[in-house]
Amino acid sequence: MKKLLTILFAVALGLSLSAQTNYADDWNPDADGDNSVGVSDLLALLSVFAENDADDDGIWDSQDDCVGAYDECDVCNGPGPQILGIDTIIVYYDSLYAEAIDEWWVYELYSDTLFTYLCENPGCMDSSADNYDPYAIEEDNSCVWADGSPVCDFQNSFTYDGYTYDLVAIGDQCWFAENLRNEHYANGDAIPGGLNSSEWNETSNGAQAVFGDGTSPVINGSEDEVANLADYGRLYNWYAVDDSRGLCPSGWHVPSDVEFTTLTDGLGGELTAGEKMKSSPSDSPSWNGTNTSGFSGLGGGARFSNGEFNNGGSEGLWRSASANGANAWFRSLLGGSSEVGRWHTSSQSGFSVRCVRD
């Protein structure tokens, strides 16, 4: 070790002399005065060359991401938790025995709230919500209303074409929390279904299908039509989305490309919103997201322009109402990704559809 340090010092001194660096006249090789040349002395030498380790963490200050210490909030030299939040609510009870009726009466005496300081305090910031948190400083879209969000006109569900859909408020938008499954346009006309692969490929009219129905090949996914309809709803081509008779009920519409962007921007952007939009393992049906948005996205797969079914259970694809030349924009979620894909594809492809409130 001493030989290594001697070599390092020799090299350092040699560099100093050859570079004609301004050298401290009173520099002492035994900087710490312990009568031996060690690591601390080498640090002292390097400090002469504008390097230092002010917080003694073994990392040069020029390379140290924090010269000092991180506080509990992971802020370099920060003040620590500063946000007042509720830690515990304690409720005190007492009881009284009523001898005449041989019963104990339990009643609340008072309650006490214990506070603590937090680094951050996300929560519901809408005072009209049942779980409003007056101490929250960051909206986390967790607000719930027993009778539905005001964004959804205080409704939790909506019945359309014989099926009742759950609703969810995400930001200022009210969405169906399930994929469409109707077989009729809003005016009551039937949407053609049961098309074979050739018919699906050649039609320029609106059409719908259930993943795996008929004799068309299923490349990847379940062929159980009943279960697929229950979990994923129906798949619609662009012509059905663009039909003037309306795919969504009155007061609702298929979201535009811009409205999808508003959704994902409100959830942190396309790179991370997917995790929040996918159903969680605890949901039924389940997927591998967190579903903190309540969108409840599932891997409903697609029926592509050649009539084949693919990506069932592994990818969810939702049509928008926005055309892009001969194609149309859509959004996708993948089982192994937290991103939301924004793509455009042919009008023949059949994807899932959601409705958003006007």
C-alpha cells in the first residue's frame, strides 16, 4: 500500500512539475499529521489540484451528485418533510349498561387527529368528492362519488343498446370504463356482423365482430367467443366509427385523436400513461397495469384487414374518430409496456371503441 501511494505521489508531483501548475508552497505530504502517508493525505494532495471531498463520502465533489446529505424527501441538503398531513385519526368510545333492558350502549365520546409532516401528499382535491382530502397538494385522480362524479353528471353508469356500462371521470373527461359491445347504431340500425375473412377485407361499410367468431383464423388469443365478448366487447372497423348514424349513444361520441392526447397528457404523457390505463391484477377482468386512472384497459386484440384475429390478451387497440388520409388514428396498450402507442392504420382493421361524453 505504501509503495502504491508513493508511486501515486510521484506521478502527481511529476504531473505538477511538467504542467507547471501553481503548487502550494507549504504543502506537507503528511497533511493529517499522523506521521504516515495515507488515503487522507492523497485526498489533501488532490485538493491542491482543485479536487475536494467536502462531505467525506469518498466521492470527489466534482463527481458527487450531492455534496452534503440527502434529506428524507431525497433532496440534497433539503429541509426534510414540510407538508402537513393526517397521520392517524383516533376515535374514543365509551359504553353504558342499561340494566332495565339488559343491553350495553356504545357511543362516541370524541375524536382526535394526529398530524405529521410529509414529503408529498397526493390525494383527492375536489371538495365535492366523498374522499376529499383538504391537506392534499397533488391531485392523484382518486376522487370518488357515491352518486357519480360531477364530470359524469353524477352518474356511475349508462345503459345503451341493452347493456349497462360503468363510467369513469378522468380529468375533465367522462369515459365509458368498458369497451363498446353494441350491435346497433345509435338510430337502431343493425351494424353488420358475422363476416368471413374475405367479406371483412372487401367491405367499405361499417362492420363489427367478436374476437374469434366465425371461421376466420385466430393467430394469437382465445377462440372463446362468449368469454371474449364478456371481457373485451366488440371490434369495429373505421367505417362503423365514421358512420353518421353514430356508434355511441346520443350525448356521447367516439373520442378524437386530440381527446385521446388530452387523456394521456393528463396521466403523465404517452411514455407512462399506459400503466395507469391498464386494468390491474386485482381487477376483474385483470391485466398487468395499476388502473389508477379507472380506464380499465384490457388486451382485446384486433381483427386486421385480412380478416384474421390477433394479439388477443396481449394488446388493446382503440379507434379514434380522426382520419389520417386513407387511414385513421388509434391508441394501443401492450402487456409488457407502460407506454401508450399512437398509430394510424387501414380502415378495414377492427379495434375496440370507447365513448366519451360530449
